[in-house]
Amino acid sequence: MRKLQAAFVLVTLFLSACSTVQRPDTAAACAPCAACAACPSPTVPPVVPPFSRSLQPASWSELPGWAEDDHAAAWGAFLQSCRGIASKPHGPAWKRVCDQARATNGSEAGNGKAARQFFETHLRPYAVLAGDGNASGMVTGYYEPLLRGSRHLSKGFEQPVRGVPDDLLTIDLSAIFPELKDKRVRGRLEGNKVVPYWSRAEISARGEKLPLKTLLYVDNAVELFFLQVQGSGRVKLPDGSMVRLNYADQNGHPYQSIGRVLVERGELKLEEASMQGIQAWARANPSRLDDLLNTNPSYVFFRETPNSKDGPVGALGVPLTAERSIAVDPRSIPLGAPVFLATTRPNSTQAMNRLMLAQDTGGAIKGAVRADFFWGFGKEAGDQAGRMKQSGRMWLLLPPEAAPK
């Protein structure tokens, strides 16, 4: 206990401005961070009140395709958000709206017109703007992959899926520095000194010497890497049973895009640095794969979760809904809130305008006008997610009582 207290004091003195990523994001979209080894930024950003300068009142007619969307398709995801949003900022206002949603006769679930009327009656739209006033931002995609694996190390199943190590320290700095709310550092004790936790290369080299549990072994190193990128997935075992995995923690190192590394090395063109392009490179260069993966020092640890028909659980603590859930930056968009997204389909100019729910976060999802679109489970969803890097606009829907000041 004395060592942990000493560690806490030490780390708050020299890493007081640091924070770590949560779920990493798509490999081609993430930018590298110039940072200390334990966290992305050594500089404390100015504290900006929620929603200030980032929202502009709008009318429903300004939302492109709002009237044509199938609002009933978002109703189930909205009710899922109601399970987690009451404890968030403006909880009482959301509780009122959610209580009224639950009290309806359920017609909204199958009636797009009724669902649309409910949202227009109880919520107000606000255009989301970036810090420089720009209304356009980037929209990427993610999904829940399927891997093949085994409970035991054996030929063909040699890539370990790790649980959270016993010696990983996660320290919340807000207890001493309130302005660092939600800022955490991760590290480990070396004597009475806190040092950065092992990098990806070091974790791979130390292997079973680390005080952690290996949950499973899978058959493909690059697919395991993308499982870490997505933050959740399913593994099919030899007997046909399915294991579900979800993000549990991360080693505290900043995420480095391996797609960007390949582009910088001249091995892929920028337009080829999608998930599919990286997978193709890995198949063609198996002997060089470990070196490439280790250029990203970030490492994600998993936990097993119960099997269900629902989507994976996001940062809000509720299951994600395919094509109706997005990951956002919670400093700008409150988790749980409805967001109308106007973008285009992957690698296309075809409009894709729909009501989404902000139910997840991601390490590369930084900024007000920034979203990661959840496509669902399996190969088809992965094909869409891997190609998605579109421009888009966002409108936040809020109860009148929660209007930004």
C-alpha cells in the first residue's frame, strides 16, 4: 500500500498532464502521438466548458435526409442509450425524455413517423462545429471481427490473447488535479518508482513471464492486431463454441498507425492503407509482420463477456447496435445522446444520412466533428468498416433543458 501511495505521488508530479487512449481506432485513420512513453500528451489542454463554442442551434429542415430516415430503426438503440445516459451530464433532462419514451405504447419501434415525431417533440438539434468553426469532419468505421482460436497453445493456434496484467497500474489523476478529470496514466512499479508499462514489443518478448492470464490463442497475428484495433470481437473454438471478448484495458502507450508506417515506408499508397490493404501486405510479407506490428507500442488487454445476440458493449455500458451506434469524443458529444450523421457510404459519394446514438469512444476519435461508425459483426461489416474514411457533418440532439449556454 505504501508503495502504491508513493507511486501515486510520484506519477502525479511528473505525469500530471497525461492521459491514455481508450479503444484504439482504425489503423489507417489514427495519427501517431509525439508524447511521453506512458501517455499521449505532456501538455494540459485548457479546460473548456462542455458544448461551449461547439454547438449552433439548428432547425430540423437543416438536417439533410432527416425526413427520409427510418427513425424506427434507431428507436431500439435510443432505448439502450436510456439505460446509461441518466448518470451523465444533464441526467435529469434525459431521464424525463427517456421516461416518456418508455411510457409510450411501443408504436415508435415499428413506426418511423411516430418515432420521428417523438424526437422532434422532445429534442432540439444543434449543429456540431470544430474548434475552428468548421462543420465538416472525418467519419471512419469499425466492427466486431470473428477469429478462429483455441483455449490451448497448439499448432496453428499460437497468437496469445492477453488478459489484464496484475502489475498494471491505472492511476486517476483527478483526485489531486480536478482539472484533469478523466485523465489517467498507466504504468508499473519498479522498486518504489513508477515507470511506463511494457510496450507491445516488450510484452511480446516477455510472453508468459508477465503476471497475466492468457485467455485464448488465435491463428493469425494480423487478425489479432485488428481485434485490438476494434476493441471487441468473437472467437470460434474448434468445437464450434463461441467466445466473446471485449476491451478491458491498455498498456498506456500511444497508438501508432501501422497503415501510416507502410505509407511512409513507400510500401503502400495512401489509398491502399485500409484494413484490407494492410491484411494483403501481411499475407505477402509474413516474415516482416512482427516488425511492423511492433511499430505500434500500444497493446490492448481483453476480458471475456457472456455470449448474447446483442452487439458488443461500448463505453456507455450498453450493447452497440449495428449501423446505429457511433463512437465519439465525449469531451464534445455526451455519451448516450442521439446524433444525426450526414456522410457517404464507404468509398462512395452515395449519401448516408441517419440518426445514430453516441455509445462508444475510441483512441483516435478526437475532436467535435469526428465519428466512428459501428457496422456490426462479421466479414461484410468488416469490409465496410475497413474502407470507410469519409467526410461528414453531425447534429447533436438535446432536450430543451440541456441546451448549451
